[in-house]
Amino acid sequence: MAEPIKVVVTGAAGQIAYSLLYQIASGAVFGPNQPVYLHLLDIAPMMGVLEGVVMELADCALPLLAGVLPTAKPEEAFKDVVAAFLVGAMPRKEGMERKDLLAANVRIFKEQGQALDKVARKDVKVLVVGNPANTNALICSKYAPSIPKENFTAMTRLDQNRAQSQLAAKIGVPVQNVKNVIIWGNHSSTQFPDASNAVVNIGGAQKSVPAAINDDAYLKSTFVTTVQKRGAAVIAARKMSSALSAAKAASDHMRDWFLGSGDRWVSMGVVSDGSYGTPRDVVFSFPVTTANGKWKIVQGLTITDFARQMLDATGKELAEEKQEALDVCKD
Ligand code: NAX
């Protein structure tokens, strides 16, 4: 058996972490032969709740769980970690403007970037889930200059999984038969779920998803808005935001980053190099492939006029968020 690796989950007393911790500790992320030492970070008032989570983890009697460290101190939590799931963030409260939420959360990710810079391994892989995830990831990276910026990513995998599931249901095939659907841009309502390069396996034969669905209007409207608004639909039904599916998506993202995506494209928010005419130095979701612990943006795709408009809109939002976040950090 390999030596245990240290993995941190922030927001560890929250609802996404409640599903995520089991997935990590059961081997679904780092593989069935990799023990993990879990560092659990939350804020001081949540330490009592976190103690309950620690008890439940012990009660799972998981062979791969080498140890657990609950803490309210970022520098303790991030010490020597190889993977960081940054889930914790301030939730939107009633009457709070989007701007106020961004300001509160950007401050958290500035502080966590500084702590990672000080005590984490320089090859740590960081996945930001807490919203606004893309801009939080950018700020975290900016305040951790000793860690390569390629190591900071934001989660759009839940959007990808939602999109893949919608397409599979529409075509009438199992979800794993659909691949290469893309989420472009921000994890927000401006994101662009794009099925134009997706392929589907129907009875052993590969077909393009647009050809299989043969309904351009659906792919440009209902499909896009259903994925964009899926989070709100879950809240309306459950009275709480997506947690089980968010945790599964975070596991998928980190697993593919560590272990490789094989012949599938996956969507990840990564620091933009300007590919596809997107703004540079914002965390933009692209189709990527992963191998040997590194991601690479899929190049050479055709961008239609419709796609161009969608990419520009989400890119503009990210550039604006970046500016707002940088202004907050100056204070
Ligand atoms: P919860 O409110 O259940 O849990 C959040 C936890 O974070 C709480 O225990 C809180 O005390 C903790 N926290 C707050 N500030 C902290 C800090 N400075 N350091 C450490 N912990 C801190 O929220 P949950 O449903 O788990 O969602 C967590 C975040 O994920 C939210 O920001 C949410 O918006 C975001 N999401 C992002 C998604 C994505 O696809 N990128 C999808 C799901 C989810 O909406």
C-alpha cells in the first residue's frame, strides 16, 4: 500500500463536504490503493459540527482513511497537502447583492491563497468549488505566487455532468454513452453548455450529438437554459442547493486531474491563455484533456457565430468579476 497523501477539504462542516468526504475516503478520487489523511477546515463556530463529521468518518471504518485533522486554522489545514478542495465560502444571505457576496468570498480566497503559498506543497492541485468559483480560483492563485498558476482550477464539472445527462436522456441512451460536451466560461448563468462537438454511442456506432438529436433550436435554447438553470431548479425542489451532485462532480474533476481523463474531454475552469479569443488571465472553463497530472486545452475546434457570442458574453462577465475582485483585494 502507498504512503498516505494529505488532502484538505474546506467548508468541511457544510453540505457538499458531507458527501465529498466519503467519496475521497472511500477511494473514489485517488484510487483504491491510495490511503488519504484528511485535513478538514471550517470556521471556528463550526468546530462542534465538524466534530460530528469526524465521528461519522471514524464510524465508516474506511480502510483507506489514514487519519483526520479538524481545524479552523488555514495554515494547519494546508500544511503539506497534495490536493485541496476549496469548498467553503460564505453563502448568499437574504438581501445580499451579488457584489457583496463576491467581496466577502474574494477575501476568503485571498487569505487561503496566502496560506497555501506558505505551507502547501508546490505541486498541490487546487480545485475551487465555493462561489464565485472561477474568480475565487484566480484570486487564490494570485496570492500564492510560489505555486504554478496551472495548479489552480475552478469547478464546472457539475455543469458538464448536468449537460451530459440532459443529452443522454434526450437521445435515450445511458449517460456514459455521451462524451465531449463542453462547458465554456463562467460557472454562472452566462456559462455556455455546448453540444456541437459531443458524440454519442448508439448501439456500438459513434454519431455526432447534433446529428442524433437533429434539433438545432433545442441545442441552442432549451438545452442551454436547462443546464444554466439546473442549480436553481434543484433549489426550488429541495429547498437546498445541489450537494450530492456537486460532491460527485468535485470527485470527478480531481480524479481525472490526478489519474487522467483517457479519451474524453472534460471541462475545467483554468487560467486562460487567450485560447479561442477568450480574455487572458481569467479562470475560464475550457474543454481539456488530462494526463500525468497536467491538463491541456483541446485546440482546433470550430467556433460558430452563435458560439462566439456566447463565449464573448461569459468572457466579458469574467473580466468584470476579475476587476471587481482586484478592487476588493486592494482594500
Ligand atoms: P454550506 O453553507 O452547506 O457549507 C459551506 C461551509 O463553508 C460552511 O460549513 C461554512 O462554515 C464554511 N466556511 C465559510 N467560510 C469559510 C472559511 N473562510 N474557511 C473555511 N470554511 C468556511 O454550503 P455548500 O452547499 O457546501 O456549498 C459550498 C459552496 O459551493 C458554496 O459557495 C456554493 O455556492 C458552491 N457551489 C459551487 C458549485 C460549482 O459547481 N462550482 C455547485 C454547488 C455549490 O452551489
